[in-house]
Amino acid sequence: MYYQTTLRDTIEFEGIGLHTGLPARVVVRPAGAASGISFRIDGAVTIPARAEFVTDTRRATVLGSGEHSVSTVEHLLSALAGMAIDNALVEVEGPEIPAMDGSALPFARAIDAVGVVRLSEPRRRYAPAAPRYFRDAEKLLIVLPAGEFRVKVAVAYDPPIGAQFFEGELTPELYLREIAASRTFAFAHEVETLRARGLARGGTLENAVIFDESGPLRPLRYDDEPVRHKTLDLIGDLALLGAWPQCEVVAIKGGHTLHHRAVLELCGEVRPGASAAR
């Protein structure tokens, strides 16, 4: 966990975008040390996966530069971070990352299948010297010094979801077992409003969990799947630090907008690679 990594081989995905409903394809390639994660859009421009390139956070995280952008990067970034990948080039055809099944599991399984290569350079790390707090009304994000990357996530929704809590120390094993399979979700009464705003046009019961007053319209993968998906999103948004978060992150009713504001401020505190020895 103290050296940079990349993929052992290339992986590919095709599908439709969750929000645009348009065809999308990505090819994720290995990259050398200190490359970081970056997105090459339609072969025209390369955008680093960094907070300063975020252009929108409405229901998804969008990266952009000039006229070029790619939407809903958080699930793929979450899988790369969750599986401890520091360097990769993501080539994108289309306006959005494919939704797949609404989770990060297809991405994480593909990374696990091809394997990870350890590089010779130490990781860049974000290791706070003191607690940091970020608030947006009732939403709260707290970043605490810690020896490892830990997350504690709490949500509170109207019934039937209610209040849920998840915590864990992030390792590839925990990510695959407890987080990656959790799917994006919405309430049935939200769907038409989202589509009127140009969102969720590719959403179906095959790539999202929809709740009505009585519960989910399809079986859940975890009893507390919503809070696990919010954890998945948080990990993806924290990947925009461009460094490994060596800290504990507590998120209460968080979301992409608050995550982005926090990460944008924290980027200035990222440390260069340090010795791999503890």
C-alpha cells in the first residue's frame, strides 16, 4: 500500500450512460508511475482526474476542459481507488462512463481479474496534520488524522430507507466484498423530475435501485445498500485528490457537491511520495 500501482493489462467496458442514456465505451490502460488517473475524451483532450477539473456535481461528478467533458466518473474512480490503482489512462468514447449495473462491481472485478502491478515510486498521500470540517446546511464532512484510510458514512432518508450507517478500513478485499456491488438508487417520485432536468435518462431497473413507499422494486444486494452506495460515491470523489487518503473520513448526509468543495480545498495539502518504510 506504500508504492504506486497500475493495471497489469487493459480492460474495456461498453454500455449506456446513466444520465444521458447514450452509448458509451471506455478502455482503461496501464500508466507509468506519477501519471495519476486521467481521462482521454474522444481522442481529443486528456483531463486529469483532479478536483480542479470538476465542472458539475448535480447527481453525478463531471470532469471537463474547454468544450470536452465526461460525466458520471465517480463509480469508475471509486473502483480504481478501492482496488488501490494509482495510475491509469481511461479512454472514453461518448459523453459518460457506462452505467453497467449501477454499481462499481463490473469495474472492480475486471481490475481484480487482470491484476495489479506495483511500481517503484512511493505513493502520493493526503495525510492531514489536524482535523478538517466541511458543512453544507445539514450535510457534514469531517477529515481526521489516521494511519490508514477509514470511512464512516451516515445517511437519513424518508421511509422506507430511513437512517443507515457504514464504516470500514478501505482495502481491496473489503471494497470488493462490502462496497463495490452497491447500486445507485432513487425514489420513484424523483424519476420524472430528474428526467425533466436531463438526468437519469439511461436509468432502468437493471442499473438502479428504485424505492417506492413500500420498499425497493427489486431485491437489494445488501440490507443497507443505499449507505454503501454513498460510501462508494465518497471513495470515487476522494480519488480526485490525486493521492491516497491516509486519513479517516466521516460523512453525514454527504453528496458530490460537498465532497468536491472539500477535496478542492484539501488538494493543496497533498504530500509527495514518502518513504515506503513505516
